[in-house]
Amino acid sequence: MANKITAISGFPEYLPAEQLAFNSIVSKVQAVYAAFGYVPLETAAVERIDTLTAKGIDSKEVYALRRLNVEGDDDGAKELALRFDLTIPLARYVSQHYANLVFPFRRYQVQPVWRGERPKAGRYRQFHQLDLDYVTEGALPLAADAEVIAAAHQALAAILPSGTKFKMRINNRKLLQGLLKTYKAKDLPAAIRAIDNLEKVGADATQTALVQHGGLPAPQAEALLQLLREPYPLEALKGVSTTPEAQEGIAELELVLTRAQEFLAPRPSFLVPDLTIARGLDYYTGTVLETTLEAAPELGSICSGGRYDNLAESLSSRALPGVGVSIGLSRLFAWLKTQAPYNTQAATTAQVLVANQSADLMPYYTQLAAQLRAAGIATEQVLAPLKLATQLKNAAKKGISYAVIANDEEQQKQIVNLKNLATEKQQTLPLAELLKTLQPLLA
Amino acid sequence: MANKITAISGFPEYLPAEQLAFNSIVSKVQAVYAAFGYVPLETAAVERIDTLTAKGIDSKEVYALRRLNVEGDDDGAKELALRFDLTIPLARYVSQHYANLVFPFRRYQVQPVWRGERPKAGRYRQFHQLDLDYVTEGALPLAADAEVIAAAHQALAAILPSGTKFKMRINNRKLLQGLLKTYKAKDLPAAIRAIDNLEKVGADATQTALVQHGGLPAPQAEALLQLLREPYPLEALKGVSTTPEAQEGIAELELVLTRAQEFLAPRPSFLVPDLTIARGLDYYTGTVLETTLEAAPELGSICSGGRYDNLAESLSSRALPGVGVSIGLSRLFAWLKTQAPYNTQAATTAQVLVANQSADLMPYYTQLAAQLRAAGIATEQVLAPLKLATQLKNAAKKGISYAVIANDEEQQKQIVNLKNLATEKQQTLPLAELLKTLQPLLA
């Protein structure tokens, strides 16, 4: 018999207090997204392998299925694999259920994804993503970019410890492409990937990559990098690249920022234009964004996304343009759980303990607990007459606030003891006054 | 490019209205379980294969992992498989995190499980279970059986269509084993499995199985079956089998029923003692239960469970007795979604649409929507001036209740039109009165 089970590396799990903190974060984000009319969606854990790998993804990261001890006819298990993001499942879902959806389709999705990576700090094999997307058919208004950005901004403001500063850094691929053309890039996707790596590898390596992979002449690469890294008024950029693409990109970026600020008003906004934001993925076509936390830059971007012209080109003949952002919840939570208010989360949602001093009084304790629950107070009832000190100690350890204590004699007299488990102060009161005494204490 | 994606058989997914109905059901159950002080738990999707198969489970149903296109050193992927229930993950979790948990450990868990079965009606390869368990170290009070039963009973009452009759059928393994000994069974586990199959195969086949596998003489098998199938006062059973096991089983069953009714009072209870309930799994040692719906017997048991002396014997040297019940949510939902109130669920939680008649008015519409959201009204804002009729039709299709409509002139005059999308009645009112008009309509 093994006495010690070791954790499976890369598959994080939480203790009760952590799980409750995690759930409270998810609830706050959901409340914001639902207020904007986004609906929750859950897709199956698996997709067909040919759906997952249609976009030329590195298939080595995919966890595929197999039936244990079944060879040959495995009912199709070998064609299936675990999703590694929530975007491909959305594309497949929208294509599959197209006829039954009303567009624009606003959805959010909080589910785990799986990647067969070698786990290390901040990199998991199973992690939760929290995706928000606005997908439509026909024209996609730029206001959709702004709505998605504003909703995610509001969600982050709701879950981050109060006073946390973050920056939602917005850019536009058209602007970037226009600038790259002006600066004589030969391979635009390679040049964009080089810019995307800037924060990881630094200016010198980026400049080298722009020259070697992007095909920019060295002086242009240097000048471009300088331009991208300096805060530059968007208005002034109009004179830097006169390509139609750059002009369009600037106009889009200005409008998205304006609209997003309108959505957020009167709240303060942490939106900034940032020309160094590129995003690695090829499918972004306009707005792109990343979000960094001043207090925890090591997390990288906690919320990223952008606008795409066609969600599901490999799956459907219909053009479904959209815009979406994704919060990397598991990685963010590894930091959040060390911060207020999450680092003091109780290990239960029960607020009151009904202690047990006599097996004979079980029906009475049960009645007490039922009354509290009926009044909306989550209540844990001790089901056997253990040592009272142990009952109270365990309750305090879990973070239960109050204990209701009564023995035979007190039951006869219809009085109870109400003990504050944090201060250990105790008062004795008539049973009839219990609820009206407790309610303001718990409010 | 494929134009039609076919569903992956056995992995159910929901349209927005269904997903919202599903989520509302989960929320109702969670509210009941949390009121009793149970905490939510989520475990990783995978377990080690040797953990999953330690109990002699049919490993052919297990979906194991493999890394796609990676042979040899796959970082341990081949040792991992998807969980097929929530009990083994609980056992592993409690063993692994023993030192950081406070006992008794009350937890609920709503997560999908996976089984490599050939899918058919009501049988899935991915389905959600909703488990509730009370696990402790040392003595497990019988009141725990009652609490778990009462909490599940209350949860079912909360989610079933009003007026739905269900039966929670409670039995006790000790009673069953005592009776089987009195009736001269030679192989108790085989005889219990025979009784467990009674509803599936009928009385004749069960009688045959009792004789052939359980080793009962034919007259005893017949007499036992008759006894089990007739409603029999528990009190009278005390004279039927005088084995200590049966006497203990009867006393336990009586106490569990009494306590469970106390927990449920003053609500009506659908608890009944039922001697035909056996449960197939070997690890149950006392209370066992199944739950059937009068209106949908074809669902089989919608909520089943029992008491076990040791949750994690293959994983830990500690004895962790417990009691738990599991609601087969996916299968139950396939029926629930056809019933009120779930069959009229809207496809969005948005209650109000802010229509769009002019791109120039975007900032105004945004303000309107923000005011509604700030008042707690989920609001969908149309982001482009599409045809008004289309906007309203789409909103009505999703089940949004009201539309707020204003054009340039109305914005100037600070008036809005409020349209009931179900009745198509419209009223014009001062903007300042919008909130106080809407709030009672939506309450």
C-alpha cells in the first residue's frame, strides 16, 4: 500500500480555500461578461485530431487518446485528442451549430485545456483559460473590438487586488504591417514574430531578427525599433507611414481606444496604444492586445487577443469574423492566490457551526441548523458529540466565523451560546434572538 | 474545406439555451450543498493509470493518453488516463492532501468523466457527475449518511420540475447480507449483484441468478425475492433474519431514515426503505440508495450512492470511512431539458437590448447600456446600425425581454421607446424614467 501519493507534475489542483478563491474569481468574471450579454459555453474535452491540427499547430503538444488495453477497433478513440485552446473548439462549435445560433454570437468559456509540454514554473499541462469572443457573420464593427476589450478590462479590474495597476496594451496589425512595409520588410509574418518576441529577447536580438528573418535593412530595423519603443502620438504616426494600410490601422486603433473608453466610462481605464504588441499568431488581422501587471511582470501577458477576419476557415466555407481575448487563469491565479483578498480565503463557505454536545440532542441541533440555513446562513452541523474544543478548533481552522453551542440544560431553557471563533468571545442569548443577533454579525 | 462538421458521438454539447439551463441546475444543487457546508472541489482530468485500475476496474473503458507524434520519452503521458468517475479522484485527493485537510471533509464535485463505451441513448463517453461525499477519519456517525441523503434529496427537489415525484430508495448492505445468510446464500457478493440486477432483468432471471451464482437453494431464492419485493415493515423484518448483521442493518436503516427526515423537515420526504436496492459496487458496507423518477423510469437511478468503510484502501494506510451520493447529471439533463422550466430557457441572460439606429449615436447607446448594467440589468448593445427589425427579431429569438430604442431626434428630446419583445407593445417615456419603469417589469 502506497502511503504517499505524489502529485502529477503539471496538473495543478487546489486545496479547499484555494478552490473557493479560484471559483470566486471565475464568478466575478462571469458576472461582468454576463452583464454584457455574453453566454457561457462549454465544449467537449476532445476534438478530432484533424480539426486540432488543421492550422499547422505543433502537434507534439497534443495529448491524444487511446483506449487502454484495446487494440484495433477502438471506436474511434485514436482519432480524438484533448483541446489545447478554446479557440479551435469555438470555431468548430460555431461551424457545427451555425444553423442554431443567432449572430452576433457572444460567448465566454472557462474550461481547462491540455498541452503536452515539459512543465516548469508557470507552465502547466492542464490549465484553465477564460475566453471571451464576439463572432458574427458579415461585417464586424470595430465597436466589437472595443466591447471585448472593455469587458475584459472590467473583469480584470474586478478580480485584481484593489489598487493593482495593469496595462492593456493595444496595437493594430494593419498599422504594424504598414510600418513594416515603409521600413522595407520583406517577410511580414517573420518581422511580426520578431516584434512579438521583443520583450522576451530584448532590443538587440529583435533588431537582428528583423534584419535576418524580416528582411529589413539594418538602419531601417534600428529606426523601426526605436519608433516602436517610444511612446509616439498616434496622430504623428500618420506622417511616418503613408501606406493605406498604416493609415487604416491608425484610424482603427484610434476608434477602438475611443470606443473602449466610452464602454468603461466613468471608470478609469488602463488602455494604452503600444506599437510593440504584435502577437505571434498568424490569424490576427487588426486589433491585437496584451495585458501586463506592473506588480508581476514575470507573469507575461495575463490577457491577450485580437481581431480575426475568419474564425473557422478550415472548417466552414462561411466567413465568420470575430474578436476575442483570453485570460490565462491558472497562471494568473498562481499569483492572485498569494494576494489579498484571496490569500485569506476561508476553507469553507459555511459561516456558522452548530456544535454537538449530546447524541440525544441531534434532532434539536438539526432544527437549529435548518433554521439558520432557511435564513440563508450556510451552516455546518457537527454530527457526533466529539470533544467540544476539537469541534471549535476544527471550525476555526476552516475559517467558520461563529459557533452555536447548547447542551441539554440550555436546550431546556431555550438559550444558546454564540461564540465568535476568531475572538473567542462568547455570549449567551435566548434561542428566539439567535437569528436577529447573527444576521448583522455576518452581513 | 469541409462545410459540415459532424458531432463526435457520445460527447454531448449544448446550445446556449441548453447550456444556461444546465448551468442553472448546477447552481441550484451547489446552493443546497453549500448551505450544508460542503466545499466545491475540482480534480485534474487525469489520474495515473495504476491509481485508476487499482480496484480491478474494467480497464477497457479507460481513455488513456498518448502524445501525438511523440514516441519513447513522452514525459509520462502514457502513464496517465482520464478519470472515469469522481470517487477514485476523491480517494486520491484525500490521500494526497491528507495533512492539509480538516476532517470530516465535506465536498461536492461537478465535473465531466470519460468512459470508452460504445455510445447509445442515455450512455455517453463524456458525461457530468455531481458527487457529494462526507469523508472522515475515525468513526463515521450514521447521521452522516442521513445528512448526505437529505442534502441530495433537497437538491433534487430544487432542480426537478415542480410536482415531480421521485423516490429515494434506501437499503442497508448489512441487512441484505444478513437476510442472504438466513436464506442460505453461499456467495454473498454474487447474490448482491443478482439483486442489483433485479429491475434490469426481472424476477425470474434474478431468481435463477440467485440460485446459480449466489448459491441459494431454489425455494429460498424464491422466498427471498418475494420478501424483498413486498413492502415489508422494517420492524417485522427483525423476526425474519435474526443474524446480528441483519439486526444491525435494520437498526442502521431505521436511524438513517429517521435522521434524514429530521434534516428535511418540514419539507415532505420521498424517502422509502427498499430491500431490492443492492448497488453493484463491492465497496459499500452499510447504507445504499438509488433514486427513481416516477415520470421517467427509463432514466434508471438518477442519484445513487452509499456508505463505505474505507475510501482509499489502495492509496493510503489510513482508514477513511465515508458516505456519498452521485447524481448522473448528463443523463438526467437529457430529460430535464424537455421539461418546464428548462424547456423555455432563453438563449441569453441579457434582459434588455439597446438597439442601434445610427453609428453617430454609439456613445449615447453605450451610456444607456452602461446605466442599465450598473443597475444590475444584463444588457446587450447592438454595435452597428443594422435594420431595426432584424435587431429586434434576433433579440426576440434569443429570449431578450425588452428593447430600448432611440433615434437622433429622440436622443435630442431625451426620450426612449421601450418595447416588450414578446407582446411587441411599445411605450415612449422620458429617459429619466427608463430605469424605474424597467425594474419592476424585469423583477
